[in-house]
Amino acid sequence: MKRIILIFSFIAAIANASTDVDCLRARLKIFIAQYEALNDNYHGLIIDSTCTDNTQNKFTFSDDHTYLWTSYARLSPNSKFEKRDPEKLSYKAKISQEGDFKIYNRDPETYRVFHTEDSVYVEKKYKSSSEITEKIWHIKNDTLYEVTVKSDTTDSDGSRTPQSISTMIMTYDPGFKNRCYETYLNGGKYEVLYEYESRGDTLIEYYGALVGNVGFPTAHSKETDSVWSRTFYVPFNVEPTLGIVCKPHPGNTPKEAKTFDLLGRPARNEHLIRVLK
């Protein structure tokens, strides 16, 4: 019996062993997955849960392009988590092909997407607007570049006039390929840090803001430091080997409006879905 227990303990240890992940490749892969997940028969990564000191979110996806979003929140670390009413949301899209581009129509938004191993191009436009947003992610020389161009198609010759251009670069933390800094070149000195690890079939993303004199979070601080949020990704339709790390204490609070990206995550960029609860 002791031998059996030891064997199962060994298997469990292997399943939960932590493995470092290439940070730049993980960021690009997650960005592409926002669109790939809209396709039928998708088997790549999908968001499972997110966690900060005072918020927790669980996402349960179905084959019919809908997902159940359950959230918990508290006012302070000393207060109880309150459970909000679960919401069933849709991420359906009409998909077509235009040359090398895939077209995702999520009325009133349409996305034209093309990607290779090292880059992805996304063009977004709204049904009721002539403005077009182009976003390009590209890995070159150990750097991930993101260029966002907003333009209008109202020129008489049909050409686009850029209205704004922003550039972000992401580079490895020296000596730690699973960590990378993200800096906007024309938007001030605000920096964030991403760190990735893999446990079994679960990809874990740590996200932290580097503001003021907080300094560089150490490998040990990511589990407890309040500047960090955690996001867990698992293969679609595969039961994760890890549950949500934060253990909520359910209660009930009123519904309110939330903002999501295409994978249902709390949004941090232009790829948003506005859901009124």
C-alpha cells in the first residue's frame, strides 16, 4: 500500500511540476488565440480563470461558442468574497476567407487576421464607422514589437490617413527567458512585467505593474505581492489538472457592466467586448 501511495504521489508531482516558458512566444500565442478560438473545432489554449488579491473569475467554455462567466470580488483582503450572478456569454463569429486573411464578423465589429509563426496582423473596423485600427505583433531579435495604427478611409482617393500610431516593445528580463518587460515607446515610462510557467497542461501568466518604487518583483513575490494578477490557460475542452488557485467564499452582489477581450479576460487593450449585466 505504501508503494502505491508513493507511486501516486510521484505521478502527482510530475503533473504539477513547474516548467519555464518562453515569454515572448507565450504572449504572441495568447494574442493569436483570441481569434483562433472563434473557429470551430478549436483545440488550443483557452482562458480558465483569473485571480488578483480582491477579484476572481472562472470561465467555462462550451462547443456552441458560449461560455459561463462566474466572478467573485471583495472590497479588501480582510473582507469576504462575494459571488456575482453567473453570466452566459457568446463569442460567436461569422468566419470567411479572403486570400491569406481570415475574416471574423462579430457584428458590429469585423476583424481581418493573418499570422505566421513570428507575427500576426489584425485589422479591426466597426460597422458604423470609417475608422480602422491595425495592429501588428512581430518577434525579431529577441524582441516582440506591437504597432497600433488608427486611420480613417475618408480621403478622396480612398487612401488611409494615420490619426495615431503607438508602439510597444517587449524584451526578455536578462537571464530569465520566461520573464519579459513591456514598455510603450510613445506613451510615457509605464512598464509592466509578464512571467510564465507551465504546470501539466496549464499555462500560468503572472502580470505585474512596475510603478513608483515597487521595483522588480522577485520570483517569490508573484504568489503574494499585490501588484500581480494571475491568469490560467488550459487546452479547450480539456479538464484542467489545476483548479482555480484562489478559494472564494460565495455570497451575492448586484450585477454591473464589465469589459472583456475576445477570450473573456478583463480587457487591457482595444480588442474589447462590452457586456452590460
